[in-house]
Amino acid sequence: MKTFINTFKLFFRIPSLFISYFLMLLVDNYLMYKILSSFIGAKNKGMVTDSMYFYGDMGILCFVLMIIPIFLGYEFLRKNNTNSFEVVSKISKGVNVIKANQILVLLLLLVLHVINIGVCLLIGFLKIGTENIFFDEIIEMYLCDFILLPFAALSIGILLSRIRNKYIGYSLIIFVCFTCLSTTDSILTDIYHKTSIPVYYISDFCNLIPPDITATYDPLYGFPMELYRVLAKVFWIVLAMWTEMIHLTKGRQKWKQYVCLAIGSIMIVLLGFRITNKGSVLRMQSYAKSGIVETNYYYGAEKDNQKEKRGEFYITNYDMELTFSDQLYAKVLIEINQHTTLKEYNFTLYHGYHVDYVENVNGEKLNFVRDGDYLTVKNEEGKQLEEIIIGYKGYSSVFYSNKKACFLPGLFPYYPKAGFVKIYEDGYVGCENEKSHFRIKTNGIVPYSNLPKEGNVFQGDAKNVILLSGFYEEKNIGVQNIVYYPMNGLSKEIAETMENTELRDDYKKLCNYLGVFQEDVFERKKIIIIPSSLTFNSVLKSFYVFDQYILLGDSTTAYDVLESQVPYDENKTYLRDVFFYFQAGMDVDFSEEALYSEDDTISDYEEYMEIHDLFITKAKKIGQKEVARKVFNYLADTTNTEKEIDFMRNLR
Amino acid sequence: MIELAHVTKKYGKKTVLDDVSLTLEKGCYGLLGPNGAGKTTLIQSTLGIIRINKGSIQRKKDKDVGYLPQKLTFFEEATVNEMLYYFTTVKKIEKKDREIEIERVLKKVNLLEKKDERIKKLSGGMKQRMGIAQAILGDPQLIMLDEPTVGLDPEERKRFKELIVNMKEEKTVLISSHIVSDIEEICDRVIIMNQGKIIQDRALEKMELEKYYLETVNNIN
Ligand SMILES: Nc1ncnc2c1ncn2[C@@H]1O[C@H](COP(=O)(O)OP(=O)(O)OP(=O)(O)O)[C@@H](O)[C@H]1O
Ligand SMILES: [Mg+2]
């Protein structure tokens, strides 16, 4: 006890140590106060809206909880290596009591801090109440980020303290702290794409603090609290304990050393394996495997890995069992309707899913070929084949699916679709399939779907099926259902604009202006507001219409709705862009629009600019309503193959 | 009793201890040699702090040891008393005896009044004395002091010699130095090292060690 008290005194005699400790107390208490008062404020105003943003402060709090314990551990223990005491304790075959006591002191100080934060939370909950939707999240966060984090950081500090050269030590501390910033992700991703060495794994181990959710925030998903970050923390704790154990058992019996070495190594390898194989996690930013980077890279401009071949057979019936855990595990039984037996059955299934087996109803394995997003099941002998069972697992970085939440819209082939289908053009394509009967059983979570639900089984006819789970709420407006995210103010506002039919009225007005008859796309459909994170990832467009539901981005206008009605044609993209840039020529004053041809600073007069200028001049000459109607008809008419530049030149 | 047989220690290609054989019994040994001769390496090998490449060292393991390293570093922010208290715990001195033992050794090195001083406020010589105090803590049977007289003033040097003379009867004491006069007055035997080899291991009778040492080392070089 006396040595402990002496060591405790020692800590508070070293200015760099006690100053940083008190700084940590100060900063964290201030941030906790700020976070909790914003939650309490939000509660008193009767809304939880946008409280998620205050998690941003928690990011800073966690950063402090990481950097300071690393420093404390490193700085306090570093002096041990060169200390004469180390040598003397070695000779006396005793434990280095100073070191042991130093670690105990640091642990005690961190425990005090953790209790301090816990008390803040307790006060917060007494005021906010425990029934609020954040309760579970905050408790999880407390366990993962506030309790585990400082101890993991301390472990890193203890490990680094073995490095004798203090400049190398400090550089490594800076490196570790730097790797948890998103900038590092983009550097590592660049290196990965240039060298294809998966260096991004480095940041998995150092990413102890939650991602910067002000940038990557997903109101449907909630706060990212993923196992790999918990395990990364456990990893450092185990590694530090392991190295200390090895040093302690040095000179003891050999078998003790070996047992220690073996157990530690196995744990470290297992943890390392699980950390680098994360499964489905919400990870955006510039991380190599994030939605935005991976999708752009996979469907990038120079790559041509998409096929189109449909209509050889139809799927009449799907019977799926989907298990949501670290990723999606699926067993899908497909019933095929056909008149002639085929030698090959083509399917589309996202390339992130690994097909484990394909078999017929008798359990006989069928050969198959997997090629990117496509799956071809072989039936060389030409046997009668009406049912195929496909087992697969995996994840997409955009359309996540795990124990916590899932967002699997039907436009995304998370279940096998008949034929080769192009799934990505300038964003995910809103393709629909023939109507099939679905029976979907889910394990792990019970998501929301366009199909009627009974327990954890969804059953009904549909062209495609969406499954989504997380922090969503449903609202009924007459016969219509709206799914929105209570954590997001914008999604609430959109739900309101749908309620007061603002968007629908705008759209009707636009259709009248263009003189086209458009059925009411909103009629009797479920409206699902797309989380801003997904539109942020830019792989989804802001508006999709399917037979039973609509996906609506958070800044959708009547023009977006109109655009969704115009089929994509890669030969008409310039005019399409110009048309929607001028908002279908409706409320634009063309006399104020400048022409590219009159701009002296432009040297290359390109096709896009000419189309842009033609649109303006023709609108002035013929009348903007007239031009708008003709251009819209041209864009919507898939049989008209005239070149867009020629069309504009000939327009009169 | 300690026996070193054919001990060889290399750092890379450099042989620092070259086939050294040595027997230490009760009494005081002086280890003489110029800089880089391998004195520190010999002491560290004997105590098992560093590993040797060849040869064997036999030492009764359970025998408690006092060791004064050549380079002394302590926790500068701790007080003399606190630092020595840490040493008493690692030397497994019984709790009730710890305070008394600390007082005893501090008295011996004339540092009792600095007991509650922070180590960073001590002078170089005081720190050295604290190092010696730490080595004799727990009254060990084997004491190895690596250049103990560095930084001591004549008064303290005298006190140190008295300290050793008083306890060398029942113990094995080894003092390394390159200052002949330190060893001359207190040691019974002298071991002269040069370039990793023991070139002399003999009883120290009434002889002119200074002259003898210089001659031997110079002859070889
Ligand atoms: N860790 C090491 N790595 C490489 N060489 C070393 C190391 N330690 C000592 N040496 C070398 O071993 C030789 C003997 O060193 P040692 O410290 O034993 O000499 P010494 O007799 O104690 O000298 P001094 O009187 O200066 O203390 C020296 O030449 C030194 O350069
Ligand atoms: Mg030396």
C-alpha cells in the first residue's frame, strides 16, 4: 500500500502527467455537460430531431480519451527502461514493483474518470428519462467508447513505453492518433489502389474512436457501434497484457513461458483476423472499402464489367431465409417458370456476396460460374430444373446489413434476380423485375418491408422487395405510408411536405406545363425517405419509383421526380443535363442567361456548351414552353435515336 | 562462491570478454582496467543482466546481491526515502524492517539528512552515495560496485573505504575502478583486465600497485 501511495504521489509530482490528466477531466466534463444539455434542451422542446449531431462532440471527447491515456501510459512508464531500478529488480528476480504500481495508479485514475463520465450520464438520464430512443445507444457507447477506449489507449502507451528512443516513441504516438483521422484513410486508400497492398488494415487497428459522424452520419443506422472497433480495443489490451506477462515469466519455468506465449499468440491472431474481416459496417469517408470509394472504383469509368441479358426465364417464387449478423447470410430457393429447359441460368447478384453453393431440391450440387455481379448456374445435362437453391453470404459497403440495421432496397440485387441486369449507370439503376411471389424469413432483425409482415416472415407479390431496419418511424397519411427517420430533421420535413402534398402539387404543375400526362406516381405507394448518408454517398439518385414503394431523397424536387420518369440513355446525357439544369424551362428567365459562345475566357467550345447555348437561343426564338415540351418528348422517347446535337440544331 | 569458466561475450564481431575464468570467494576484490577493458561487461555477465556467448557462470542464485550500476538513474521526482523504499520491496525486506534498514544504510553513506529530499535536487556525489546505499540495502552477501567512487569528494571517499573495510570480512565484494588508489587501500586481491582479458589475478600485498598496474597495461599495449 505504501509503495502504491508513493507511486501515486510520484504521478502528481510530474507536471506533464498531472496537467494532462486534469486537462482530460476538464475537457471531458465540459463536453459531457454540453452534450447532455443539448439532449435535455431537445427533449424540452419535444423533439429528438438532429440530436445525433451532438454526437460530434462525443467524437472530440473520445479523441481526448484516446490521446491522453496513450501519453500518460507512455510518459509515466518510459522512465522505467533506463532506470537503475529495472536492473536491480531483474537481479533480485523480483517483479518490477514500480512498474506494477505505476500501471495500477494509471488504472485507478482512469477508473475514476470513467466513473466521472458515468455520473454525468446518470444525471443526464435522470433528466431525459430512460425511455428515449437514444438510451440503448448511449449505454452501448459508454461501454465501448468511454470505458474500453481509455484502457485500450493506456495499453498502447504501455506498449510504446518499451521503445527506448523517445523521439521514435513520440512519433509513434502521433502516428497512432493520426491514423484515426479520415485524411489517413484517403492516403492509405491511394496507396492501396496504386499498389494493391491492403495497407488500409493499419487504420483498422488504430481506429479506436468512432468515425466522424458529422460527415458520415446516417440517421437510419444510428450511431456506428461496431464489433470491430470493440475488438480493436480488446486487441491492444490483450497485446499489452501479453507482452507484460512474457516479461514477467522471463526466467521462470519454460513451460509457463510457452503456455503464456501460445495463449497470447492465439488470441492476438484471432482478434486480428476478426478486426480485419469486419463484415458489414457503416464506414464511409475515404476508407478503401467504403461505399463511395469501392463503388466508384468497381464501376469506374474505364471498367466495363456490366452485362445485360434478360427474359430467358422468369422467377415465379422466392423462398428466402436471411440471417443478419456480422453480415448477410442467405439461403434462397427460386422457382422458375419456363417452357424449355435451359443449359444455363443467368442471375444477377451483387459482387459483394460470396456464393457458397448452388443446388437443386434434391440437394444435388450444381456447377456455377461467378463473374462480378453475375452468377451463371450450369445445367449441362439439360435436366428439368424448376427449383434452384442458392446459398451465399457477404455485404455491400453502401447497402449495409448487420445485426444493428439494414438498408436493402429492391433495386439492389441482394437476392438473385433473373437474367443479367445492369445495376449501375450514373448511380444505382432503379430496375424492376417481373412480379414474383416472395416469402422471406429474417433472423437477427425484423426489418420494415413493402411486403405484409407476420412475425418475422414477409409474404406477398411484388416486383422487388425492400428491407430496412434501424431508427425509422412510420406515419400514415390516409392510405399512404411514409417511412422517415426521427433523428433527422430534414426527413421529418419531407414527411410533412408529402403530407401537405406540396411535392405532388409541384409535380402535377410541371406535368401540365410540359403537356404530358403522367399518372400520379405517388398514388397508393409507400414512401420511404432515403437516408441522407446514402444520397451523400452519391450512388443513389434522389428519386425512385417502384410498383409498391417510392424512395425519396431528402432534397427531392418535382424535377427529380420527373427525371426518374425519363429513361436513361447514354447518348442523350448532355441535353438531359441542360434540360434539368434549366428546370425543364419552366421558371427560368432566358434573357438573363449567358451564352458560352459569348464568353471570351472559354477556348474549347464543346458539344455540351453548344447544346446549352442552343437551348437558350431556341427558347428565346420559339418560346420556352414549346422548346421544353419538344425536348422532353425527345428525351422520353426511347425510339428516337437522333443525335442530341442534331436534334437541337434542327429544332424549330 | 562464484565461478566463471571460459566466459566469452561478443557484441557483433567485437569480443568484449575473451575466455575469462575467475573465482570469487569471501573478501574484497578490485577490478582494474582502462576504459573499454570490459569491467562493466564482466560484472553484468556475472549477475546475469546480460547473456554470455560462451562459457559458464556458477553463482548461488538465492544469494542476495547488491549492485551499483555504473550509470545511475532514478525517478527524479521521488524522494530518497521513497526510492529506497521501492528497493526494499524488490529486495523482499520484511515490511516492519524496511524503515530501519533505510535509516541504517543512509547513515552509512552519510545521507540521512537528505532522506526526504527529491532525487533531482541531489548533487552528483549524493546520487552516487544513494546508489551505494541502495546496493548495501538488505545487507547482501555479494556486492558488486561498478566505479563506486566516481564523483565522491576526498571526505566521502574515505568514508566509503571505511564502509567497505567494515563489511568485507563476511562478504564477497567486487569493486571496479580505473583509479588504483581506491582499490589499493581496501582490497585483498586485484584483478587487472585489458581488452577483454584478465591479465593479472593476484593477492594484493605490500606492493606498489600504481606502478605495477601502469607497467603491466602499458607493456601489453
Ligand atoms: N551494448 C553494447 N553494444 C556494443 N558494444 C558494447 C556494448 N556495451 C559495451 N560495449 C563495448 O564493450 C567494450 C567493453 O565495455 P565495458 O563497458 O565493459 O568497459 P569498461 O571496462 O567498463 O569501461 P569503462 O571504464 O569506460 O567503464 C567497450 O569497447 C564497449 O565499446
Ligand atoms: Mg564500465
